[in-house]
Amino acid sequence: MRLIRLKEVLHKTGLSKATLYRLIQSGDFPASVSIANRAVAWEESLVDEWLIKKVSEHNYKREQMEMRNSPNYVEPRQRYNPFARC
């Protein structure tokens, strides 16, 4: 396990300090671990997982938008379902 300090977390995520602490307060970002009297750090693996989740969510939304904008897209309610009872 590797612990990273605030400066590296901010660099890695691209967040501001205020935004980072706001996300922690709302439970949307991993909390820090107290490593000394006045020092905290974050588990690097948890920060990496958070970043991967954010990128995955972004990619999923982008793919859904591209799919809906496709000329071949058919709305779900207009799709033919051979197993549906008429």
C-alpha cells in the first residue's frame, strides 16, 4: 500500500483543494488517513479507483450520446421484441 500526500492527490486528480474537501465531505471521494499529529494522506489505490470510475462514467455517457446520434439508432420503445406477448 502506498500513501500519497495532498499535493500529489491534487496533481493526480486535477482538483482544487476546496473541491477535493467538498467531495470528501459529501462522501464522493475517499477520505484521508491520519498518519501523524498534523499530517494526512490518501491510499493511492483508492484515488486511482476513483479516477478510473470517473473516466469510465464519462466514456459511458459519451458512448451513449454517440449511439443516440447515430442514424441507425432506434428508440427502445420502437424496437421489435420477438419474445414480447402481443
